[in-house]
Amino acid sequence: MPQFTVYENINEQSKDSFPYLLDVQNSILEGLNTRVVIPLCPSVALGKKAISNLSPQVEIQGISHTLLTSQLAGIAISEIGPPVCELSNNRIEIIKALDFLFTGF
């Protein structure tokens, strides 16, 4: 499961609010049964509430989505749906958001 791949959220309780999950775990840890993911939601659902350094926007299938970095989670691989796209072109913004979450910078 390559880092920065976006997957469908198949969890019945959360997939309506968070249709996608961004895998941010390094691929070197592929042998683990879990992945660290950032949920994504359509940007229109948030309005102007998002902190840009913490929650950058990305485009998925032509629609703007916001990374909810503060809701970072570890989930079982079995709870991750099929891949949708990859966001390695957004690597810098994603890592900056993670740095901001952990260090405030």
C-alpha cells in the first residue's frame, strides 16, 4: 500500500462524512496489519472552518477535498477500501500538515 494513496472509506458509520482515507504511513512498514490514515471530506462541507496549515485542500476526481489531519487514525487494512488515486504530488503540503499537527510549526 503505497504512501500518499487515497482509498475509499468503507466504514458504514463514517463514509458519508469522510468518503476517502489518505494513507500517510511509510511503505517500509507495509508488513503491519494497520495503516495510519488521514480522513478527507468534501471542502464544501467545512466552509471556512479549516486551518490551512493543518488541513490543506486536494482535488480528488475533480472535487476539492480537505485533509482532516487532526483526525489522524490508525486503522486495520481490512477497513480500507479500493484505491482511488495517489497524492504524491501533494507530498510537501501533506508533510507540512503533519509537522504542524505534531510540532506547531
